[in-house]
Amino acid sequence: MFQYLSLKEQLLKERAKNEALKAQAVKNAADIDYIAMMTDVELETEEAEYEQ
């Protein structure tokens, strides 16, 4: 039912999960930028939020 993982194993597993999530987030951002570019939509940037 449950599997025992040492702290080191847990840490390695969570680091791998975090890296996969970071990679997916970067891919999603790139996909959004591409879709916006292809549909000629202007996206707000973080810089624009600070200027106001």
C-alpha cells in the first residue's frame, strides 16, 4: 500500500517532479507567446504593469 522512501530518495523524487513542472511551465509560456503572435494579440508584460 505505502512504500517507504528515505529522506534522500524523497528529495530526489521531489526535485525531479519540480524540474518536470518547471519545464512544463516554460513550454506553456512559449506556447502562449506563439499563439498570441500568430493571432496578433498583444499580451501584457510584467514591465507594463510596473510602469502604471
